[in-house]
Amino acid sequence: MDLDLVDVEWVDGERNGFRRGGLASVSEVAFEAARPVRRFSSYRGQRHFTGWYWAATTESLVGFESWLERDRAMLLDADRRVVGLSSQPFRLTWPDGRRDVSHTPDYFARLEGGSGLVVDVRPADRMEPRDAEKFSATEAMCQAVGWSYQLAHEPDPVLLSNVRWLAGYRHPRYRVTEVSRRLLDAFAEPAGLAATAELVGDLVAVLPVLYHLVWCGDLRIEWSTPLGDGSLVSAAVVGHG
């Protein structure tokens, strides 16, 4: 694909104004700080629920246009590789031989190390051929400029259930220093969640801090099994992924 033929339009996060450029020239733009290129509208009879999700990664609001997009924003927020996140980050326009085609990806995530991840969200049973063509073209464009691309469908239900619960404790206010230290010591070796937390102190005070540490990756769980009192928890090993 000729990158010079791909036009990119975005809203500068600092100047709050629209900017445009060729795809080949914008690969270093901080799209994780861009404002949405379109409004998140709400109207009577609307099929999808729109809103704003507060991302702990950026301590800012990230828009969504459906519950599925909200869930994906939450999963990106929980991903320790993600250091920046924006929704509706830019609009791509390119010729397909007959007319110009436009597409606005759902999310742009900045990853550790500086690389970018572009995410489109679509239910698996709502994939139309025209949509598939746009997603395929978008993936090729991302690869051409060194970004990763993900077409996200419905997430694993167990993973999502765990992340939804822990997201309730994502705010930094739950990081109580002394309790955090005791929890990290208590889970130096894998141990049961509730029984070990009870040794640290009153569960009403300890569990919110524990869940926050799991969200942040300081404590680890098995994400593929439902989180519960008997879940094995362990302190993260420094220097390991």
C-alpha cells in the first residue's frame, strides 16, 4: 500500500484543533494523547450505550460507543504493557480505486518501549464483508508504519469477570503503603487469597488494597480461573514479565 495516499486526520490534544497528514509522516505522533475525532452521541432509541471510562493508566477519561468497547478499554487499562490510551484517535482515508474509503479505529494504545497498538472492536457475529475489508486495510497500514493491530471480538468471560471486579479497585487511593508492604511480604510465596489476607489484618481494610495490587501487577493471580477466596496469589517477580 502506498502510504502517501493514506490521509490521517486527528485532534491535537494540546491545541484542541484538527490536524492532517500522510500516514508515512505521522508514525511518531503521540496519538495516545489525541482527542476523539468524533463525538460520542446519545439519542433516544439508540442501540448501543455510549459513555466514558476512567482509565487508571492515564488517569483520564476514555470514550466508548458500546459495552463491548467499554470492556475492551478496561482490558487495555489492565494490560501492564499499555502506558497510554485514547479512543477514536484518528480517521484514516484512502482510495480503493473507485472512491475514498474512511475508517476510524476504536483505540490507540502506546506500549512500553514506544510502539503503538491500534484496536478495532466488533462483535464476531456482526462482521460484514465491507467491515472486514476496512479492518484488513487498517491492519496493513499499521504494519507499514511499525504499529501492531488487533481486531477484538468478545473477550473470554472469565478473564472479563476478573478484570471487571478488579477495575473497581484501580484508583490509586487504594494503595495504602503499609498494608501494601505487608501483603507483598505475605504473598512472597503463592498462598490462598482470603486466608492469607486475614493474617495481614481486617479484611475490610486489607482486601481493597490486595485487589488494587493485583490490578497493578504487584500481586499475581491465575487470570483464566474465577477470582475467589481460594485463589492462589503471589508477589510479582521483579524483572520478569
